[in-house]
Amino acid sequence: MTKPLSELEVADLAFSFREWLVERQDQVKGRRKGERTRDRIRLATVDLLNERGFRELRVSDVCERAAITPPVLYLYFNSKQALVEDVLREFLDRFSLQRARQPAQTAYESIREANLRWILWAKANSGLIQCLFEFSNEIPEFGSLYAKANHEWHLRTAQAIMRRFPPNHMDLPSLHLTIIAFGGMMDDITRKLYSMPDSNMLGLVNEVAGSDEHLADFLSHIWFKTLYPASPRVP
């Protein structure tokens, strides 16, 4: 089994979008009053999306949480849709920038680290991830953007694997489709664990894999044996 990540590495991987947003705002010095107000609005929106989701979000609640009036909010965002889209676009950009601290030395380590990163990210941002699905379903333009971002993320993953640890029995299109299939599996499992908890899934995962690290191991073994069936054993 792969050596566990250090506490510092796990903390870095599990860093929530909300925490990142607060830290980024705190690091910027000399911001104007308008910039600080806009930041408060966005942070209040993140909190409420995590708590209630897109459909239950009300502009009045955002205003109350951010300690402003509706006319002030509309100086920065002309609608609830524009506000939520602004937050979710940056959330998608933030996720796309997640990188491992050091390049993995083996194919299995690369797969396992990516899966653990996704599990921890999904756990730390469960409400926002559910909002991505809700917002994509209700706003077709954003749905197209989200689908494109997913497609490109899976393609980059496939290209990275092909470049560093190429499976001998797959070309790039086949590998890309395989990664999309595995990505769907990861989305479904993490959604039922964190965004829309399913008691059956929770019980099964607790029985089979009692921690995030063990779940990453379990799922990564499936990935590895599919991508590298000729390997004598899973690490």
C-alpha cells in the first residue's frame, strides 16, 4: 500500500474553496470599500450555496448575511443567476488549478494521489459541487461550460498518463473515454457520500474502506488493473 500522505499534504489537498477565498481576500492589502463589499457578497453566497443550494438561495438572504441592502448587491451583480455563476466559475477555475505537490514516481501513485485529491475536494466542497449540477441543469449556457471543463479535465488527465505511464493496450482516445468512465464513477460515489448522502452507500463504504485514504486505495486499484492489466500486481 502506498505510503500515507503527511498531515501537511492532506491539509493542502483538502483545502476548501471557501477557505481559499477567505485567505485570498485577507492577503490582498489596500482594497477599496467597493472591493471589500463585493468580497463579502461572494463569501456570503458561497456559504449559503453550501448550506442550501442554488434553488433555495434568495437574494435577501445573501444581503442579510453580507450586511448590505439589495440595491447595493445589484450594483455588483444584476441578478441571482449572475452572482451564482460568478462564484461557480471561479470554483471551477480553482479546481482546475489543483496540482500534486511532487510528480508521482509510479503509475499507481499518480492515480491514487489524483483520486485522493478528488475525494478530499468533494468532501470539503460538497454543497458547491451539488450546486454545479443544479445550476448546470437550470442554466444551459453554464451547463455547456461545465461539460466542456469536465471534458478538457479528463483529456488532460489522459494525456498526462499517456505521456508518463502509457498503457500498452490503449491509444489516447480509448484512454480518454476510460478516464471519463472512471470520472463518472468518482462523481457518483462522492456525490452519494457528501453532496446527497445515501445511507446505503455510506454504510457500504464504511464497511469496505473506513477512511478517505482507504477509499482512494480501493478505487485506485480498480483504475490501475483496468489501465495496466498486464502488471503482475497492484502496488
